[in-house]
Amino acid sequence: MKNAENVILELLLAPLFGVVFLVFSLLVGYFTQVTVTPGGFLVTNFLVKHAIPFGYVKSLGPVDDMYIDIQGGERVGMVIMANSLVGMLAGQPTNTKARRRLQEALDSAPPDREDAGVPHKHVWFPWKFTLAAYVLSVLVAGTVYSITGGVD
């Protein structure tokens, strides 16, 4: 039989490694996005969200290196539009379609509005998802441990 302290430590720490990997993978692959809002673009990158009103967009970058140039000299890259070998071989069809949609939204945007705000960014992290995934992992680990009687 295992020591109770070791069991609790295993049941709390072992799921943590899986959750860290899961959240990291989802931050890079699922949660990153570019959204067109009524007032501008919302770019969600790895840990930062950028809100960019249409009136502050100076230009959009080329298809093979997607970014948004903002008045004032800042450049906001888009993790989701990063180059990949498959994309380069296929001619960047996803980036081409996304850039076309962003340009259409920019071209059809209403003239500068005073209520659009200014560009800003803030740190963003999916805390609720991470906590829920960790709790679920601990519950599953505890259930498996109780069914199997532990492993020596």
C-alpha cells in the first residue's frame, strides 16, 4: 500500500502536467483567432487580445506574413495566420481567404466614429477552462485510482 501523502501528491500533480500541455496546445491552436466586430478587429493571440478600431488600421500585411499595421507605428501579428509548410506548398489558400475578408470588412467599415475607441491590448488567459480541465483530470485520476486500488 502506498503512503497517503504520496497518493494525494500523485493525484494532484500528475493531472497538472496533462492540463498544462492541453491548455498550451489549445492556446496556440484553438483559442487564437481574428474576429471582425462592428467597430474593428479583435485579434486574440497566444496570451494577448488586441482590439483595433477600423479607423486606426493603416494597412494589412501580405498573405504570407499576416499582420495589421496600426497608426502610431505598432504592428499586430496574427498567430493563427503564421506560415506553414503545407500552406506555402498550397499557395496559402486559408490566409488568402482570411485577408480578403479582413480587407472587405475594412473597406466597408463606416467612416471614423468617435465611439470606436482607441487600439488597446490586454492579457488574456482561459482561466475557467483551465480550472475545469484540471478538476476533471483530478476526478478521473481519483476514480481510476479507486477502481484499480492504486499501482505499486
